[in-house]
Amino acid sequence: MLLAKAALVSSKRPMMEVAEIAGYGSVSAFSTAFSRVTGLSPTVYSQLAAS
């Protein structure tokens, strides 16, 4: 998840690419796991990091 967080903050990569970086084969599985770990969806996390 650390790699995914860094990718979400540092670039505008497509969500599928971020999911692959984190080792997930689908955006859905990645989003579920990311939300469980951080308490935020990947989209919300990247929006908060951008502001």
C-alpha cells in the first residue's frame, strides 16, 4: 500500500496502473483493500493529497 499511496500522490496514473503497482489484478480488489487499510477510497485519498 505504501507504493500505491506514493503513486496516488505523486502522479496522475490511471487507477489500473496504481492497482498493478500495488500487486492487484483489478481496480475493484485494489480499491477494497486500499479502503480497508486507509479508511479512504483511492480517489478520495488522491484528492485530499492534492489539496
